[in-house]
Amino acid sequence: MSVNETIASAVGTQEETIIPVKDPIEEGKRESIHVEEGKTVGKPFADDPKFKLRNVEVFYGQDRAIKDISLDIARNEVISFIGPSGCGKSTFLRCLNRMNDSIDICRIKGQLMLDDEDIYHSKKDVVELRARVGMVFQKPNPFPKSIYDNVAYGPRIHGLANRKSDLDDIVENSLRKAGLWDEAKDRLDAIATGMSGGQQQRLCIARAIAVSPEVILMDEPCSALDPIATARVEELIAEMSESYTIVIVTHSMQQAARVSHRTAYFHLGHLVEVNETNKVFTSPEHELTESYITGRFG
Ligand SMILES: Nc1ncnc2c1ncn2[C@@H]1O[C@H](COP(=O)(O)OP(=O)(O)O)[C@@H](O)[C@H]1O
Ligand SMILES: [Mg+2]
């Protein structure tokens, strides 16, 4: 496939509408492309941010994995994080609901605000935070319990239902929103780990939705799924974006192009560029973004 065909398929448009990219960067020249620390090109900020993240740095011991990143995530947007393996996408994503807390050597600096509340305030209730900011992982990880109990798990812990009928309603609604109700309604007592991978991932989405989160973080949610299951999860992301703010890490540029409003390109712990997804894939502002999306490294 030519470069333009790749981009055309990535943004789902015809080739003729694509703005041609510049000539490929010569081998060896890439290392000399400059990333100015703390300077992200494009549109990293938003008018009505759900998350306001400023000068974020993350260290694993002495190693600085995230280097002075500032970014807003807008309310009800779907934003994709892309970039080569090891560039810090998962690390940065995990800061948003303090999933890094369990890593002893991990330290976070900077200001991370969710609706003007400091996520890292010493008195912050992390359990409550994770109910507001749910997470779906790369590998579907249902509990070895029934389908019903997987979805009911969070609502039970958070005391969201007083009566069995309320809990039944939450389970049904969550499974419906996750596009799984028709497949699951006659086998709610069946063990969840017996489902197909795609069904398990939608169950994990239902489990995340069940506690009425405001934000859903997804770390490569489709990388263990086949193309049909992937398409179903992508449809779901589009539907869910009406009610939730969604942050998705993906190694698939086609996926980023299909599901997200904005795309953020990471490189070696820097946030190089953030822009409307279409712009990132058709006329990136930074040479490194261009180099990545045209497949010259990654
Ligand atoms: N638990 C950890 N302990 C030490 N280093 C880590 C840990 N997790 C990630 N890293 C390092 O942080 C950097 C960013 O990793 P990661 O966030 O997983 O990147 P990505 O998700 O973009 O592939 C890498 O250099 C990786 O080796
Ligand atoms: Mg990762």
C-alpha cells in the first residue's frame, strides 16, 4: 500500500481528498529531529476540560518516563494516545485514575485535575476516583464469576443498589450499553471466563459502565480481539462517547482515526503533537508525527 493509501484507509476517506505528505525523512535524520521539552504542537488545550493536566512528569526510580506533559481532555471527547512502543502512553493513561499508585518505584509530579479536583490530593479517595474514572485493559480480565456477578460487582461494592430489582436493572442496562444483552440475557449465571474474547471485553466494558463512571480509560482494548470483535468494540466507543469521556491507547492508527475526535502523538515520553484526528493523519504539524503516521518508524 502506498503512503497515501495507508492514510486514506486510516481516516476512512478517498485518496484524492488526502493532502499529500512531504517526502520521506532520510534514514538517520530522524534522530536529529528536535522535540522541545514541554512544547506540544497543535491543540493540546480545551475550553471545557474534564481533565486539566499540567507539567506532568512520571519517574520509575531515576528514569523519567513522562517529560513535562501538559494536556486538557475535553468533556465527552474521545481522545487517542498513539506512538511507538515504550513512549509512555500507558504510563500517562494510568496517571488519570492513579493506577500507578501500586507501582512502588513510580513517582508523579505536576498538576492533574479532574473537574477542578486534584487527583493526587493526599485526602483523595482513590476508590471513589476509580469509580468515576473506570478502566478497560488490553487483555479482557473478567472475574472467574458469573456474567451477572461481574457486572454487579462494582455496584455492590459502592452500594449503588438497595434492592435486588435495582441491581438487576443496573446489570441489564450495563449489558445493553455494552451491546451484550442479547447474547448474555439467557446465561447470566454462566461463568464469564467461558465467553469468547470479544464478549469478555464487552463484559469488562459493561463492568466499567455499571458504576456510572464519567470517564473510561482504555489501554489497547482491541489488541487481543479479532477484527469482528474489534469492530463491535469500536461501534461501542462511538455510542459511549455521548455519555462518557473516553481516553484510548491504541497501536492501530486506523483505530485512532475511526474512533477519536483528537489524537495525541507521544514520542520517548514527550507529547509531541495533539490535534483533531483528521488533521493528525492528513497534515501533521510535527516532523516526528509525520514520520510515525507514514510508517517510517514505530
Ligand atoms: N512498572 C514499570 N517499572 C519500570 N519502568 C516501567 C514500568 N512500566 C513502564 N516502564 C517504562 O516506562 C516507559 C514507558 O512505558 P509505557 O508507558 O508502558 O509505554 P507504552 O504504553 O507507550 O508502550 C518505558 O521505558 C517502560 O520500560
Ligand atoms: Mg502500553
